[in-house]
Amino acid sequence: MPVRRLRIVLAEDAALLREGLVGILERAGHEVVAAVGDADALLAYVAKERPDAVVTDIRMPPTHTDEGLRAAARIRGEHPGIAIMVLSAYVAEAYVSELLDSAAGGGIGYLLKDRVGHVREFLDSLDRVAAGETVIDPQVVRQLLGRRRADGPLASLTEREREVLALMAEGRTNGSIAEVLVVSEGAVRKHVGNIFAKLRLDSSSDRRVSAVLAYLRG
């Protein structure tokens, strides 16, 4: 059973993937109150149903560009308590930036569609977003890290600190990072402090994922 049973509005224009997602979500114990194929229907059902969470594709009719992303930003502005998980067919850094820079609200997630095939990982990410966390696909984080110059401030980080930085950028908490790396939470806090000091980031920010990703995007 899920950490919390969610009422979900799903938006995906590809019928087979949409039905597959409905099956995954309902077998996990969630309730899909609407499954639609375009952004206008997404907005209409969100207004009508006031779900706990939205799962939406970025590209939908009529132009198949960023209709889902724009709908997600509008939902965050009009219904800030709704958690939003955005799915993308490929890494698009501009979409990550736009999503994170949208109005403050509930949890937010950006996953590649390939991640849906890893059902447990996908459902865990949805639970985290519903709990108010920020979740970014690991492949997106790897691309951002790889784009940063090796001789810049990142070069001053130890290998372990780079691992912690990547996990922070994915949206993981200190406790989650400790579990992944099999170290104590105290050790993670020490690494995080070193990272923020070396990269000159504001460690007091309650939006540390945004701060880390803003640095990696810069």
C-alpha cells in the first residue's frame, strides 16, 4: 500500500501509456479521478476534483510543445496545495528551470518517462512529491553535473561530496542520502555543510534543492 492514498488527475496524450499509468497507480492503491489527453481537460478536472496530485506529460495537443508544463505552472499558481509530477520523454534543462521557477506550492517532480518502467521507483517518487518534496530525475542531475566545468568550484569537492551533491539535487533528504550511501545522517550533514561552504551557497535556505540546481544550471 502507498504511504498515503492519493486522488490523482492524470494527463497523457498517448492512450497506451495513459492506460498503463492508470493501472500502475490504481494497483498501488491510489484513485485516478480523471485520465485525460490534453491540457484543457487537465485544468478542467483539476478545478472540478481538487485532487491531491497531478501527473502530467509536458508535451500534449494541440502543438505538442509545452502545454502540460504551462498547465502545471498554472495549477501551482491557482491550487498551491496540489502536488505535481511532470513526465518528459527526454532531458530538457529549460523545462526543469521553468518548473522550479514557477509559483511556490506543494511538492514538485520532474521525471523521465523511462522512469515509469521502474514502477517502485516511480511510485516512491510520487509519494515524496505528495509529501511536499522536490524530486528531479537522476539522469537530469547527471547531465547538469557533467556540464559544469571540471576546473570550477566543483573541482574542490571530494568524490563523496559530489555524490552527496547529486543526491541533494535529486531532492533527497539527509536521511535518504544516508540510506543510499550507507553512512550516518551526521556524516551527511557534515558533507552538506562542506558543499555549501565550498560552492558558497546559502545553507539556511529551506529550498536547498532549488539552490543546488540553480548553481548547476548556472
